[in-house]
Amino acid sequence: MADVKSRDVPLDKIRNIGIIAHIDAGKTTTTERILFYTGKTYKIGDIDEGTTQMDWMEQEKERGITIVSAATTAFWVHSANPGKEPYRINIIDTPGHVDFTAEVERSLRVLDGGITVLDAEEGVQSQSETVWRQADKYKVPRICFINKMDKLGADFLATVKSIEDRLGANPAIMVLPIGAENTFKGIVDLISRKSYVWGSDELGAKYEVSDEVPEDLKKQVEEYRHKLIEKIAETDDKLLEKYLGGEEPTEEELKTALRTAVMAYKLVPIYAGSSLRHKGVQPLLDAVIDYLPSPMDLKEVKGINPKTEKEEVRKLSPDDSFAGLAFKIQIDPHVGKITYFRVYSGKIASGSYIYNSTKNKTERVGRILLMHANTREEISEGLSGEIVALVGLKETITGDTLCDEKNPIVLEKISFPEPVISLAIEPKTKVDQEKLGFALKRLSEEDPTFVIKSNHETGQTIISGIGELQLEVMVDRMKREFGVLANVGAPQVAYKETITQMAQAEGKYIKQSGGRGQYGHCFLRLEPKPRGEGYEFINAIKGGAIPAEFIGSIEKGVKESMENGVLLGYPMVDMSVTVYDGSYHDVDSSDIAFKIAASQALQAATKKAGLTLLEPIMKVEVTTPSEFMGDVIGDLSAKRAQILGTEERARATIILAMVPLEELSGYATTLRSMSQGRASYYMEPSHYEEVPRNIVEQMLAKSTFTGRVAAQ
């Protein structure tokens, strides 16, 4: 088995890949098989038994889901070249559940290629679409693996069709399955016309390869091979010329052209198998080597020089200046804070000082580790193209760039979705009180979508996130990892406040109390911004009406008022605030006076600006037996849902809808009782939308929030 000593692998023999998919498509099982066949583990892990390598957290084993993306390194010798130098594959197994979407986002940001795993019966599901779009955003070339070919209802060609329709991808069918459901036993490779059959070896490590195509597949193999060659040839002018001239391209030519097409996002190779039944994984590994890029293929990474604000480029080689991206923070009980890090260019040595260009701080690297899920090997340096873990960094968080101080660069940051649900949490005892703050700070460093706020009026701590499961796991982790016992309130929807029209107002704070007084005076203009554009502060002071040193205090006062809301105490978003006039006093003006004046002006202006509430809207996908479709749609409509459409898949109907999160409380129970326990649903945050006026009025009538104003 290859180990740390064989780390010095040429750049073109490295693959940084991620395994992405909808929940339950089989990502972790596929990763476990990869680790077994590459010799990284001697025993195959099983999710149902809780013995997987990649799902190592207690909560993951109990729930049978992936929560944190786990990184590992494996080595694979291409089946066509036994005895040759192995390729090094750095793999990140990402979660499929939407509540942990931040894990997927940050993993995709640093990967060079991806394997999208799909369920052969379910086809493309909602979260498959979400992760596909995330991979599109970061331009990650990928291969599709149609898993669970042994499952009842498995349909290879229907799944390929859904890849085309729902993902808008251009699939290149590389293999055809031999059999389906309980007769599935192998695949036929279309380029080489070879059959791969599993069955003689219980763990699937050995399989039979033959030049004989099963009789009943011969016609289909020729038909699809012809289509495949045509598709590949269309991406390469020389090959197309040769093909149109009646000459068949060689296997080598087809593979080279396909590799180029995959890296240019023109084609997506499609493979098939059943990870749980140990079939079809080895050809997938060969495809990773054949078609997914190495750091050398990507050649360079772009960023901004923080000193000159100009774009700069780093070559992905150990000889260029050091630069890389911290993409994940993990708290380890033995080692402390671990920073997962992708080295893009140059090299990083343990014990050295590096520069965090995002924060303008210098950090010291204590140790460098090569991770395998939660076990690790210590190494002296991390090289370009590697994914390593750094110990000893104090200030660095997810998305920060680390580089050489003499040649600074800031790489593209990672963007995360807004939290949509929150709960109040309070410690059970005085001892827990002290530990709670520490635990929450550590957990929010790990997960950028986990946000903590204090409600000064109630004295409660509010935690917010993407979904109930994420918050449940965080509370569980506080208890297990940090020993904090806490009382938790019911989940609350994360509403936001905004304005619908332009308004302006004045804020004046004057206090005389003998000796030095307080004086702050400003005029603010508020304007609504499009949905999702956030907040902008504009300084339009001319002629020194307010000295420059007080502008920061005005912005601080505005921000604090916006955070605490005006209508119902929810944070304000999507508006620009312009300070355009005011006055000051030579002696009495102070930071605090201007902060209070700004807060007064903002409160006064919002009351004239058509205040309204925004609520999170969820994209919901309900899978139900057809006989319950009418009931499900009727119930969704009563929940203010916008039904987007329905589609038939196998023996079920899928209903797609946009539903306000507020209406979905306890939906799992409602749906189960409505469908005799046979329907299931999946939801993910979509966007924010205005709450209907009658509902805002009902909320105002019930509210005890003191700062409220009458609904406009």
C-alpha cells in the first residue's frame, strides 16, 4: 500500500476529487468501496452497521448520514497499466443533506473534479440539482456514476435522460449495464467493447474481463458506441474530419478528445454500478484518472493582489510563490483547531510563518497533517496540488487565503447561503453558562452557516442555521464534545424586515448636563434595493457638514438599529442608507452622540418607508404514491404553496412546490398521516419573499415587541 513516503507523486498523477449527490444516493458507500479497492482500508465499512471510515462522527453513525465532509488520500494503479506508478487520489466525501450545504460548497471550491452519484431508480433529485449548480458555479468537471443498478425499479437510460433534462448536461454514455435490478451483474465498456462481470469474488475486488459482449446486448452496444464516438468527435475538429471521412478514431484518440471535452464542461461521462453490491467501482476509478483533471491540467489559479487591487495569477506548481485556500475548520479534542487547506502553488513547511492575506495577519504553522477521515499522518511539508490539514493557526477561518507575505494574493472567497431557521438556547446551570459561549464560538468557526446572536431584550442566545437537522446536530455536539447542557426553545422562522419606498429623516441627539455635553445631528435617506442585494451605506456629506471621523459612528448606529429591527425586531435587509447632511459641535460632538442620532434617524425614516416583513420560501419536493396526489396538493395549497408542477417517476408522483417555511412546521407528521406513511418529502431554502399584508397584521397584533410601528 502506498504511504506518506510515496507522496512525491508528479503533479499530473494527482487527482483532487469530491463525491457529491442527493441524500441516500450512495456517496459514502461508494467512497468506502474506493478506499477498499485502493488498499487504503482492509475492511469494507458499512453505513447500517456504523463502521464506515468516512462517517466517523458519532452522530453520523447513529443517523446513517454524512454531516461533515471527510478528506482522505488513496492510491490507484490504472487497470490498463498494472505494475505502473500509482496515481494519488485526494477524495472528499461530502454530505447530501441540504442542512449541511456549506460543507458541499466549500469542498467544491477547492476540488479539481467531481463524481456525481445518482440513484438508478430515483434519477436526478432536488439536491442532485443543487450540488450540480454549485459545481457549475466553481466550474468543476465531473463524471456521473449511476449507482444502485441492483435496486427494484432501476432504469439506466431513464436516469441518463433525467441528467439531460433536469441538469442540462450533455451525457456521454461510457458503459451499458448487463442486466438490471436483481439480474445486474456487470457492465460493457463502449469504447473497448469489453465486458466486466462481478460475482466470483464476494467483495468485488476481483472481476472477469472478456472481449465477448453478451448476445442480447450486441446490437445496443454498437448503437450506443456509434452515438458515443459521434459525440466525442463533435468536440474535436480533427477527429470529426477523420470520422466523417469514414475512418474510425483509435481508442487513444477518443480518450484524449473526451478528456479535453470533460475539462471544458462539454461532456459528462456516465458510468453504472452498485457500490453496496461491490460492482462497477474499479472502472469508475480508471475514469477518474482518464478524464478528470490533475492540478497540471488546470495550469493556474487567479486572485487579486491586496496591495495593487490588480488580478494576479499563480501557476499550480511547487516552483511558484506559495498560495492556497483554507476551506474548512474542524475542532479536534486532541489537537485543537485543524484547518483544512488546499495548496494551489508553491509549498508550505511545518514550523514556518505564513501570511493570511484576507485578514492581513501572520500565522505560524505548527504541524502539517495528511488526513484520512479522522486518522492522520504527520508530514513535514505540503506541496502544490495537495489537500492537507494545518495545526496551530489562530485567526484563519473558512475562505481565507494563506500565501507568501512578499507576494500577497487573495483568492476567490466561498459564498454561503443565509440561515432561515433559528432557536433560542439557554444554559441549564451557571457552569454551563461559561462553557456555552466557548462551545458556540468553536462550532460557528467550523460551520459558516451556523450563526449566533444575543437578544439583549430577552437575554437569550439565538442560534440560526439552514435547517432543523443542522441545529439539532449542533446542540447534540455541544453536549457530547463540550459537555454543555442547555434548554432549547422551539424552532423559529428567520424573518427579515425591509422597506418598500424611499424615505428620509433627521436624527438629533443633544444632551447638556453641566460640563461637556453631547451633540450629534444627521440626515439619512433610505432606499429599497432588489431582493438579496443586502445593505449598503453611502457617505454623501459635502463640505465637511459632519467631520469624517464621525461617519463610522453613524454607520455603526445604523447597523445596530438594522440588526434589531423596527417592525417586529427582525434584522433589516435589502436597503441602502445615505447620510447626506447634518451638523456638529466643536466641543460636544462625540462618537456616541452621532451613533444615537443615526439610530434615531433610521427609526424615524423606516416608519415612513413602507416597512414590511420578508419570509424564507422553501423549494419542496414531495414523492407520493399517485393515489394521494390530490390530497397532498390540496394540503400544500392550504399552506400558501405555489405548485410548480408534477412529474411521474416509476410508481410515484413527484410534486414540486414553493412553500413558506412558516407553514411547514410538523409537515413530516402531516404527510405521513395523509399518505399512510408512504410519502416522503425533501426541502431546501430557495429565496425570501414579502409576507402578505394580512399575515403581517396578525403578527403585529400578537407581538410583544416594543419597538414596533403600525403596519403601513
